[in-house]
Amino acid sequence: MKYEKIVSGIFISRPNRFIAHVEVNGKEETVHVKNTGRCKELLIPGTKVYLEDFEGRMGTRKLRYSLVAVEKCCKNNKTKLINMDSQAPNAVIKEEFQKSSIHFKPECTYKNSRFDFYFEKTDDVGNTTNGFLEVKGCTLENDGHCKFPDAPTERGVKHLEELIDAREKGYWAGVLILIQMEDVKDFAPNDETHKAFGDALRLAASRGVEVLCYSCHVTPDRLEIKDKVKVIL
């Protein structure tokens, strides 16, 4: 996926989950944060960030800028570019579906959950597979080791429980962790932050739910799926 217009800035502060103060061209601006997670390891005062500029296409927007990516300082003063737009992973996977011949429907309700995608795929001999895919974006990383979630997510646990139910009903069911950065080593559930999610993920895997993980190629204005990543449960 590609953003239309990107400008850089310097992060100042984040008074709440939805907005941040960023210096853009020497002026302090209030910007929309497209991720309600904690992101404390990313949004550090003085950090370089990238914003989507909506000048000329504001529509009903109140804020001109949305914060979409950040340069994280790593070992040896190196930086890693991380996309932190929580809407971007679904957009990336939607593009992948659109490139294929698979019939799909975004935001499909199953029981008490709304999964990110429902799909139907027919093979060369006429056999049809239909199923549900839930996508989770991951931005939490330490020396190449990535974890999700960065905050407790009861909604995420419920999704996994109902993916198990869908699998038991004969559907294909999967959760895809899309790591919004490149050059990573592996992925594991963040038991330190929310063990219930990790337990639910391990249970889901044992019940036939596919647990998939991919990294992304990231530039300030683009996010693209890249490499399969090792999953440690």
C-alpha cells in the first residue's frame, strides 16, 4: 500500500491515544495517531516520524496530518523504520487478495466476532476451501524479536476463540501477524503483557488454526509484505 503525500517531523509528546504533538517545518502541529496501542518504545521525544499530509483533501478531517511511521533507534545508533498505522496491515492483505483469483470479503461477521476477511478458493479440480482470516499488525520489537500484543487485548482473545469454533465447524481459519518492519528474526506472543492472548494463540494452533507471520518492506510512503517469519509458540 502507498500513501499519497508524506512529510517528516520530530515527535514531541502524546497527550492521549488519538493525537500527538509533532514539530513539522519548525512549527508544532497536533496530528492524528493511527494506532491506539501504547507504542511507548517508539514514540519517544526527539524521534523522527513520518506523517501523511492531507492538505487539499481534508474532507471531514479536523487534523491535517496523520502519524504513520517512526524511526526507532536500535543498537550501535542504527535506526529501524517502523510503520505504526494500525489500518495498514489490512490494506496490505487486501491488496494481496486482489492480486489473486481468490474471492474474498472484508469485515465478515461470524457469531460474535467480525473477522478481517472471509474467502473462498477453488482449486484446479473444483474443490472449494472457504474460511476466515484475522490480521494483527505488530510493531513491538527488541533486537529482531517481535511480540504481540503491546497492550492487553480481550478482543484479540475473543477472535482466537471464535476462530477455533470456525475451524471446528469445518472452515479454514487463520491468524496472520503482519510485522510492520523488516529484518526481523522471529515472532512470539507477548505473555509478559497479556498471557491470556498467548494461551489462546497456542490453543488455537493446537486446534488447527493456522498461525502465520510475515515481515514487511517499509519506506516512509509504502508498506509491502515481504518475508515469512518464524513463529515461536
